[in-house]
Amino acid sequence: MPAHRQTLALITLVVALVLEIVDLTIVNTALPLIRADIGAKGTAAQWIVAGYSLSFALLLMVGGRLGDSFGYRRMFLLGVAGFTLASAACGAAATGGELVAARLLQGATGAIMAPQSLALMQVLFNPLERVARMAMFGLIGGLAAIAGPILGGLLIKADILGLGWRIVFLINLPVGIVAMVLARSFLPEARSSRPAGFDIAGMALCAGAIAAAFWPLIRPASAMIGSATLASLALAALLAAVGWRHLRARVAQGKPALFDPALFDVASFRLGLVMAIAFAAANAGFLLIFAFALQTERGQTPLTTGLLHMPFGLGAMFGIGVLGRKLLPRIGRWILLIGATTMGIAATIVLAGISLLGLPLADLVPWLVLAGAGMGMTSGCIGPVTVAQVDRAHAGAASSLLKTSQQLGSAVGVALTGSLYFGGRILAALPPSLNAAAAIAVMLGCCALAAARLPTDIFGQRSLAREH
């Protein structure tokens, strides 16, 4: 392709990336207004946020296989069209149930759209060109997640055509249409020369195990512990065990499998997925509770709430673009320990400052910058660390599992912190936001512990130095 067409194709993929990621967090700022307008109760409010990530996670690997089999451009167009229609359904929802259903559809169609972007990057650029483009994708993705609440606050404040909170979903319509026009014009037709095929049973067992493990988290905090929860977790364990045996058998027989279980023999990959889930859960939970507590506990407007995400975003930019990039090659796993610990301490102080301490908003700013820097150091390094020692033959499956883990972690974080915030207190003496802050700190602690167990020579630098 000529260079200018490659550039326009890349812009198309960036538009889709921003569309997918912004919708993960843009709803946070609008959630209090949604609850007041259509009567979405606590559980519905959780599902409005978590349902998107959960359906995305469950269907992401299916979306990748569809692209391999039927063509990346075709599946990209299908995914963007479905996502745009689902966004229209979100904007038209009259009840909490309707909005939850539309958000589940958004996540499902996003799972068809997203894998095609990475596949098309492989088609459009040679390996050397790809490094810079993938780094740009990572930076834009991180910033898009932070920009969601800011954009949501600005759109609600503008109240375009009197649409109120609905505009945060309806804004996707023109963006989706532009993405489809660009895709038809500039994306190449391509598909895998050796599509991996479908492992329907493996997909069903994996989805069932995740759903059974996830269900208790969406219940009120007071109902989390009980026979129903234990039965659900037991079912999840059973389905996971059966699914694992199924995958091993499929690989041994040379049949298409959801993924090769041998991937989990690589310690850095196994620990990286733990970090990805724990960190994504903590980050999504913090952004949800931060946006909600500012409006319900401190009476701030959606616009002020959105703007208060800017210090966090600036810290994240510095953490990803400067600290993580420069320190990861030098100090390895320690950058993840420092990042997760920094974010845990700063996020707890921010939520305590909103609820328990009643700090002026200006006093929250430096702590938000610090929390963002910790977030950036952690999120920017988890991906490279996770796949560092994975054989290139498994690169596609490893990347899909990493993305699935991140989306699943986001759903878990929203479900757990939402249950603690909306559904009852674990520690009655503390306000709901601090109960949620305790869960966020524990999740970041799990991320730090997993980082501490990583190999000391993640990237093989010492081995390479010895050989020379």
C-alpha cells in the first residue's frame, strides 16, 4: 500500500480503538444521572458498567477467530456497525434493564471489532514499523480510558439537544459511521492463511467458568457469603477443571483449541495474567467509585467530576511515557511493585479525602497525580512483561489471553467495588467508598505480590550479557 493509504488505515484503527476504550469509562460520570432518570438500582448500575467488560472478555477470542476465518476487514466492519447500533440502543434505553442489555451488546460487538485492529496492524506494517505503531496504540489506549470520564462530563454539561446523559452513548453514532466509511475505503482485505478453527466446547466451558465465578461478585456485599456463592464457585471450579482437560486433549490430538495450556508453563506469562486481572480490577473499581463518590457524597457536577480526572490522566501519561519506559529495562519487576504500591496508597487517600476527611478538592490534586503515575508505571509495563518469554508461535493466543484478562479484571473490579459501595458495608464504621478503597488496595497488593514473584531477568538481558 502507498504510505498515505497506510496512514489513513492506521487512523481508522485508532478511531475504533478510542471508540472501544472510551466507552469502558465514559459511563462512570453519567451513572448518578442514569440512576436518577431511569431508576437503575445498585445491581443494574454495576451491570451497566461491568456488563460491557464481561461480554467483551467472554467473546474476545471468538472475535479473533472470526477474523482469521472470514476476513479482518469484513469482521471489523461488522463489529463497528454492531457497536454503533448498540450505542444507539443505549441512548434510547428507557429502563435499567434495557440499558444493561444494550451494554452487553456493546461489549459483544466490541469483542468482534477489537481483535481485527491488531491483526490488521500485522498486515499493514513490517515488524520494525510495527513496534512504533504498537507503542502508539498502547499510549492512546491508556489515555482514552482516562479521557472517558472527562469527555462524559463535558458532553453532559453541554446537554446537546437536551439529551442529558444519553449523549455519552449517542456520540458514538457519527464516530462509528466515520469509522465504517474509512474502513471501506482504506483497510485491506486479508485473512489468515491458516485459520485456527473453532473450539466450541472449549469456548463454552471457559465462558461458563467465568460467568459462574463472576456471579457472586455482582450481588450485594451482605449476600456475598452464603451457600449460593459457594455453589457458584464450586461450579466455576468444576467447569474450569473440565475445560483444562478438554484443552489439553485437543492440543494433544492436534485439533483446534481455544489456547494451548502449555502457555501457562511460562512463569512470567502466568504471573503477568494475574497482574493484569488484579490491576485492571483495581483501576476500573477506582475510576467508578471516584466518579460516583464525587457526585453523590460531595455534590459535584458531572463536569467538575470529569475535569478532576485530568490530574490522574497527567500522572498516567508521565508514568507510561517516562517512568515505565525508562525504568522497566533497568529495574525490571521493581517498577511494577513501585507502581502498584504507589497507586494503592494514593487512591486510598483520594477516596478517604472525598468521604471521611472531607478534603478540599484542590488538596486531592497531588494525590490524583501520584495515583495516575502509579497507574501508568503498572499498566504500561504489564503487557511487555507478560509476553516477554512467550514463544513467538504462541504470540497471537498470548495477546488475546492478556486482553481477555484485562477486560475480565475490569468487570470483576466494577462488580466487587460496586457491591461494596451500593450493596452494604463490610466495616460498618466506614463510609461505602472506603470499603471499596480497601478492596482496591487488596487488589493492587495482589498485583504487587505477583510482580515480586517474577523472574529477576525477565527480558534475558543478563543471559545475553553473559553470552557476550
